[in-house]
Amino acid sequence: MPAVQPVDDPPTWASGALRYDISLAPGERKRLDFAFHLHAGHPMLDWLEASDQPVNLDVRESDFLNR
């Protein structure tokens, strides 16, 4: 993967990729979790409704990590 890949995306619908180099010992397991945002105000996501509840990311992260 290139270190830097600029993008010109006027409709704001670009995508990307993540790469992680991970070494595991035989039998070792690793769990990776990802979080990303969808913006309900984006014109291509007009089917989504914005939440009327404030989101406390610190609480959500803590709840997720302690599940």
C-alpha cells in the first residue's frame, strides 16, 4: 500500500484501506475492533436519521472495552 495516496472526491464518497502488520505466536489469538462514523447529514445517506440522543464517546468506549 502506498504511504500517501491523495484523493479528489467532490461527492465525498471516497473509501480507504487500513493495513496492520501483526505477528502471532502459534495458537495465539488477537481481536481487533474498528469503529467508524456514518454521517446522517450526508446526501448519499439520506435514508439515515440523525440521533436525537447525545453520544458520549468515552462512555461508549468504556462500555465496549468492558463488555
